[in-house]
Amino acid sequence: MEDLVVESTFGQDRARRRALIIGQQYLVYPMSPRKKKHRGRRGVIESFDDDFMPHFALVRFDDTNRLGKVDISDLMPAKPHHET
């Protein structure tokens, strides 16, 4: 499995640092309140757009089972949820 360590910042004092791993589930949650696309959706990373310095991840969303292109700085690890 390929993993990637990402550090993203928004403004001056907010920062996120996490490892992104292909095949794991993530939640799309941008730090900027203006970014609305895919906000709150959950999905699995399929691949990255570049091997050296990727900017986007291809994510297969759980709700529609479709692929979407998401900025890697907008991804947060998803907590496991149980379907009833």
C-alpha cells in the first residue's frame, strides 16, 4: 500500500497533518468554509494524481459508488460507522 503524509494549512493558525493511505476510508471536510463540493461525503482513496507531489486523490464515494477528484488537503480520516 502506498501512503502519503500531508500537511495542510488554512489561515495562520489552523493546520492538519495526517497520513493518507490508498484503500482506507476518509471524510471530505475542507478547512475553508467556502469549499462546498463533496463536503461531508465519505469514501475510499483509489489513487493519487501524481507519485511525487500529488494534489488530488481519486475517491470512490460510499453514497453513489462513483469516483470523484478531491483535493488531498480536504481529506480527514473517517471514524468507522455502523449501518443499521
